Amino acid sequence: MRPLVSVIIPNYNYGYVLGQCLEAVRAQTYPHVEIVLVDDCSTDDSVAVARAMGIEPLSTPRNGGVCVARNLGVAHANGEILFFLDSDVALAPDAVAEAVALLSADPGIGAVSGNYEAIPLNRVSLVREYRNLYRHYWYLVAEGPITGFLPVAIIAFPARVWAEVGPWTDVLTQSEGADVGERLADRGYTVVLTSAVRGRHDDDAQLRTALRKVFTRTRVHVPFFLQRRYAAGVVGSPESGASLAAALSAATLPLPLLTGLAWTAALPVLLLLSWLWIDRRMYRFVLSSRGLAFTLYFAAMHFLINLTIAAGAGVGILQWLTSRSFRRLYARVPA
């Protein structure tokens, strides 16, 4: 008997794309799926969209965030597998079937996390094209067993595992993936990241929104990475090296004007070249898939994102050193 899969979809003001998300779940090749839609007090037409499709959403008592919505969904789910799905993602038709197959093949797998397709769900801006392709690439190269931060927009758990590691921590709005990933690791479960489970994502379309999210997510992840067993891997990662090189390149750019020495212009140039070298494989991937013009745009956007990551990390470290409440909130949240 194939297990029932509860697809739990938290939603807040994604009515413009919610229909695509729900249609994709209904189109799954896996036959035993229930949809548990939880609306987190949306102010748009999300509820009307769901009802027009014959789906009555659950509703949180107040707007409490994605973790609150997911936990309410779990409380009403009947499945042996809990498949958490963000409402701005449209799954590939075989996504649920692939997740079930992986979880069924190995009881030591505590979760299966999916990847985004390279192409966004709705192609409306270059910012979205960059964000989608960037995340697709990094999830692609990270495929296999992973530790630390978990991508949670497309992620499935056996219900028996979730009974051990859940619930989602209500106070966390941006770092819940690191929190759950740590609990899974503590209990000896493997987490598999795979493109076999995938969906098309409606990522941020506006630059301001993307930068704000990157800054906030980096800042609130700092406590997890400062004192965890995977901190060394994070510090030594290409992403951290690229962000540091971008920040140093920008910081040293005024040197010729400040010192009056023309040769100091070589320093930001060398730092910029090192920044490009760190992610050379990514740029080759973008060039081969999207051409030269988009690669140049992609590199410019990535430089700006790296600067934002560096700023978020700096502010997060400062808060960690000076704010006891910040340390208490994000240091080690109890399950």
C-alpha cells in the first residue's frame, strides 16, 4: 500500500501564483496525495483562489509567519509523509513520487529536499531570472547528503521522523531550515538534496525585495554558524569567500583617490579578479546555459548580492557580540 502524502502549503498573500501551485499538486503522478493549505491571514484574494478550486484552506488565528502556518498544517495532516511546499512553487509532475521513492528506499533518510528549476515560474524580471538560476545552480552542485542549512521550500519528511524533530519553531522566520537541519543531524538522520524532486519557483522580482531578504537571512543565520559543528565549512565555503572578496574590492576602490598613488588601483582589481575566480564554475554554467549578455548581468547582480551578504554577516556578528536577546533567540532554539 502506497503511503498517503500530505502536501502542506503555507500561504501569505501569494494569491497571484497560488492557483499554479495548487494545480501542480493536483497534477502529480503519485495517486495518494492530500492538500493541506494553510492561509496565514492573507489580505489578498488567496482564500478566494483556493475556494474557486474547491479547496477550503485552514486559517491561522493571526498572521504568525510560515512556521506557525506549517505547524497548523501538520496538526490537520493525515499522511505518512509530510511534504512541505511553499505557495510560490509549482511542482514538477513526478516530484511527490520521487520523494516517496527516496524516503521509502532508506529509513535512515530523515528528509528529502528539492531543487528549483532553472527557469522561473513566471518570467517577469531579470532579477527573478538571476535569483532562480543562482539558487538552482548551488542546489545542483550541493546534491547528495547535506548538513547545516536545509532548503525548506520543497522538503518531505516521514511523519515518524517529524514526530521526533518537529515542530517548526514559531519565533524563527528566516532560519528555520538551519534549526530543523541541526535537529535531524543530532538524531543521526541523513538529509538528501536532489533535483529529482523539483519545482518552478516564483522568486523575488524586485531588487529591493531580494536584497532585503538576503541581508535578513544572512544576519539571522550568523548565530547558527558561529558556534556549530559545521561553522568551519560555512566559513570556508565559496559563498563566504566571494562575499569577503567583493566587500574588500568595494572597500579598497577609493584607495587611489585617498592616497594619491596610482598603483593602489591594482588592489581592488586583483580582489575583483579573485572574486570572479572563486565562482568561475558558476559563471561557466551561466554562460553555457544563458549566453554572454545574461552572464554579464548575472555577475553584476551577484557582486551586489555578495556585498549584501557581507553586510548581513557583519551586522549579525555585531548583534551576536552586543545583544543578549539576539543570542538567546537564535543560539539554540529548543525543539
